[in-house]
Amino acid sequence: MGKSDPINWPKLLKSWVLIALGVLVAAATSDGIQYSNGWSLFIAVVLISLFNVILRPVLIFLALPFVVLTFGLGIFLINALLFMLVGAIVPGFDVASFWSALWGAVVVAFVSLLANLLLGSTKVQVHRTGPGQGGPQMRHRVDKKDDDVIDI
């Protein structure tokens, strides 16, 4: 990283805290995810973050047809595989099975989503316009033609 691309430390720290919180919740709600001490949890969180930045985009690209066919749910499988990989690498951080890893991946994603919604840092925005909202009303027009129907 050069001078034009500095590390956003607050964003990185927030990401690590959210992943750590997600792993804590996953470990508390699953017998298949365990950590022996804070150090193993710290190493696991750092590796999960690192794998999310480096390996996850490559795996998503390679599995793009599968991800598209599953309407994005295949990303959870990729996240579970990364979770299992961290469990295999980090001593003191144990992931018992694929299903435990899948649960961990879902919990980490849910905790991150929930925290982002509560902290207001999500990119999802909903705008409503209509009568009394100062914006134009939406008008729906339906053109019916017999030749627009496709029978299967």
C-alpha cells in the first residue's frame, strides 16, 4: 500500500471487533465451535479477516456460476470453508464439522449485518416518495397484449 491508499484503521478495527463478536456468539450457540483462550480467538479473527480479504474474492470468482445458481447462498458455503480452514490452522480454535463452520459463518454474517444496521453504517437506504413526501408519485402503466404471454 502506497501513500495514496492508507489503511483505514478504524474500519479495520471495527471489522475485527464484529468478527470477534460473531465468533463469540457462534461459539456460545454451538458445541462445534470452541476456542481455548483469548489469544487463539485473536489469531482466528485476524486469519478470518485476512482470508476474507485475500482468499474469499478468489474463491467467489472461481465458483461464480455456483454462486449465481444459488442466488448468492453459495457464498455462505465459501465462508464456511474459510471458517473450517481457520479451525484447522489455529491451535486452540476448533471447528468440529462443516455444519458447525456453516453455522459460524452465518452467525458472523448476521452479527455483522445487525451491528451495521444498528450503528448506521450500512449502505442500504430506503427512500419513499409519494403524496406529501415532496417527490413525484409513482405511476404504474400496464400494457396488455395477447402476444406478450409465453406459455410453457
